[in-house]
Amino acid sequence: MCSSTLHTVVGRVIEQVSKFIVGHERNLELIMSAILARGHILILGYPGSAKTLTAKLVAEALGLKFKRIQMASDVLPADIIGTKIVDPKTGSLRTVKGPIFANIVLVDELNRANPKTQAALLEAMQEYQVTIEGETYKLPQPFTVIATLNPVETQGIFPLPHAQLDRFMISLDFEYPAEDEEIEILKRDHMLKGLEPRVEPIVAPNELAKAIDEASSTHISQDVLKYIVNIVRALREDSAVYLGPSPRASVMIMRMAKSIAAIRGRTYVIPDDVKYVAPYVLRHRIVLKGKYTANLWECIRDSERKVREVLNRIPTPW
């Protein structure tokens, strides 16, 4: 698949999903970019802002297996990854796989899960495998976790550790729509007569695999690699930053930049690709001094302002 074909396929997915999701074209492009870059996505947004619907429609358009996990304080790791049970017919142990065994897994309200259950996702998100009763099982490919947070809740939630946040390639905001967008949402729901939106698969499995390979093969020069490292190191050394981004952040910026370049029809990365994706990759990975006990969404937004400030002062290679 050439990059122009990849560009066309992604454009068709965004066009299909945008028939039902209004005002989120940029978020859809970034979600597709993260999927092609083999990354996971954290979505922050108010209830009713189409977080769940977006994940489901993207999975449908890509022809992927989709599962939804509704987090709560009493959800156990076995409810996510699966468990072993005794088969009453044979008396032997049988593995029952959990909903994590899907291509796109929506983890709704991740911060409602207790720390032990949150930790059950770490192996899956980093190593694309899970361990059930000492036995390791590979997850289907491609595999992407899309987790949502309702950042205004204060009761019955658990803070997300930095190690958990660092597993997400990007974080996105789903805010309330503008007036004209909300009117358009009502019109489309009226046309659907209140039925749940559905889209037909428009990408064959082999096409998606080729697209992922194409995105990862996008050329990136030594100068652009140095530019990425300069951004990350500048944040680590900034006097206002309590905890800076890890080397994983540098890798994630590179992968996202390659993916967004391919989506836009190029076979090489330019500095503008890096500048475009860096805020979404970095903003949930840094902690500002005096901000680590505040509301998570406020922390992330403050961090994004710091990232954009650094981007404005770091010279681009060209």
C-alpha cells in the first residue's frame, strides 16, 4: 500500500464516522494515527460527548472486533483478562478469555477501577499479552486500548498512576460542541429516528495491516530525530516541571509523527508533523510543580500549555 492509498483509506474512515460524530475531525485523525502507530488513546470528556460512540464506530469502519469494559470499583482483573475454571464435563481447567481479547477495547471511566484492576491493563498495553493463572496469552493484532475519563467526577474514583498514564500514546479532549454543531447532532439523530448509529466495514483486514506497516516505514531524518529529543530534554530541564517525559515519550512522538505524515500522503516526516502531535503525546506525561494534586484535566491542560511554550522556543531543523 502506497502512502497515497493509506491517505485515501484513512480519509474514508474519517468521512464515514463523521456522518455521526460531529465536530471531532481532528480527534478522529489523531485516533486513526495512533491506531496505525500501534498506540493507545486516553480520552477526557464530559458525559454524553460521544467518547464511547466514536470508539465503536471507528472499530466498525475498520472491520475490527470491539469490546467495551465498564469500569467500577468492584471490577476485578479476572473480569478483564479472563480466568481458568473447572470444566464440569471433563474435570480439567479451561481458560475463559476476558473482553481484553479484542482489537479495539474501550475501557470506560478508567479512573473508577481500583488500583489492582488498573494494573491488570499494564501488561496488555505494553507487551500485547496477558497472564492468566501463570499462563501467557498473546492478544489479537492490531490491539488498541481506548480509555475514557470523566474528569469532573470526585466520588468513587481512583487516581491514575503515572506509569498508567505513560502507557497511552496520546490524550485527547472531547468537549461540548459549538451551537451549530449541536444543532447538526439533533438533525442527524432525528434522521436516525433515535436508533444507534452503525457503519459498514470499509477496510479489509489485510489493508489495515499494510497501512500499519506503511505508517511505521515512513522515513524520518536524523535532524528530525534530534528535534524530538531536544523537545523532550527541554521539558525535563524546565524549572517549572516536577516530572519530565521519559524516553518512551520520545519514541511515541516519533511513531505518531511518522503515522500522521503517512496519513497526509507523505513518505517522510517534517518538523511540522512533530509540532502537531507533540502536545497530545506529552501533555499527560509531565507533571508541573505544585500541580500534581489538582484535578487531572486541569493538570493536563496546564501541561499542554507548557509543552506548546517549549515548542515555540525550540528551533526547528528547517
